Amino acid sequence: MLAIFQKEIGSFFNSLIAYIVMAVFLTTVGLIVWVFPDSSILDYGYADLGSFFQLAPYVLLFLIPAITMRSLAEESRNGTLELLLTKPLQNRDLILGKFLANWFLVLITLLPTLLYYYSVYKLGNPEGNVDSAAVFGSYIGLLLFSGVVVAMGLWASSVNDNQIVAFILGVFLAFIWYIGFGSVAALFGTGFVAQILSWAALDEQYRALGKGLIDSRNIIYLLSLIIFFLCLTYWQVEKLRK
């Protein structure tokens, strides 16, 4: 697993992929959070990172599948996946290595945004007048949300050898889970089905963590989704091995 992890990280940073992803994410959220007048923190009149945490998931919905689309699809197209599967390498190690490498790249991309928190902390009147618990909870939610989308993208990359199809399928899955479930729940009103769909939606889980109260139920659900899609990827790779 460690060898796969190191190989993936090396391939990211030896190409333009990692740098493009970081540049696009940081530039997009930076402009909206600090520059554009309709969403700029500087025009709010109070210290708050709400605009960043509202925007970030939508950007990641597209950026993460762009990272993961090559993970297994490219290996399959180039014939290197079959070569890997002939080695004494367990499917578990292959999948976890690639998953952790992609998730780690997202984490590195998010790290510079801690400067936003530092800036808002300093800009507060008095200094430090910011809801740190909500910020911490939102970062936990964003990290777990990213893990779910990485797992979805990895499965999408395993079902075919076309990177474009893997990207579209990854975006579709993430979009449905983040926005689609909540939208469908609204059609059912306030009944039991609506409550289930609403609770299952990623945006509901993300907002719950952003309130600053870390509920184990939210954490368990998001981790369960990660495990579910990693299991689907495992079964797909197992088919290829046979």
C-alpha cells in the first residue's frame, strides 16, 4: 500500500495535475471569498468564513473527479493494471494506496486555506472574534466530504478505461449525493421518505458538522459511504483479476 501511495503522489507532483488542481481551487475560492464584491468577506462587516465553506464543496465536486479519473482508468488503458494484478499485491493495498494518495492531494490543496481562518481571526473586532468551533467542524466536514467524493471517483475510474467517462460518472455520483437527494426529498414534503433522503444527502451532513457540534452519527455515515464505494471498487478490481 505504501509503495502504491508513494507512486501515486510522485506521479501527481511529477506532472501538472497536482499544481493545476491546487491553482484552480485556490484561485477560484480566493477570488470569490476575498475579491468579488457580492461574496467578499471584507464587505460582510463581520468575521465569517461562511462563503468559503458554501463554495468549496461545489468546486470540489468537479476537481476531485478530475484527479481520480486517471487512477484506475489510465492503468487499465495502458495495460499497467493487469501487470500490477499479476504481482503479489493484494487488491486492498492497491485500492487503499490510490485512495489515500488522492485524498492526501485534496488535503494538501485545502491546507493553504487555513490562511483564510488566520486572516479572519486577525480581522475580527476584537481580534479572535470568530466562531472557531464552526470553522473546525466545517473543515472536518469538508475533509470527510472530499473522502466520499474521492471514493466515488475511484469507483468510477474502475468500471471503465475511459477517463472522460470516469470523470462524468464521478461528477454525477457526487452531484446526486450532494444536491440530488435533498432536492428529491423536497418533493416528498415532510414524510418519512423525505426525512431519510434529506438525512442521506451529503449537504445535510456537511452543514450539520459546520454548526460546530461534531455528531458521531454524521462521522459514521460519511465514513460508511467511503467504505461502501471502496468495497465496490474492490469487487470491480477483483473481477479484473479473474
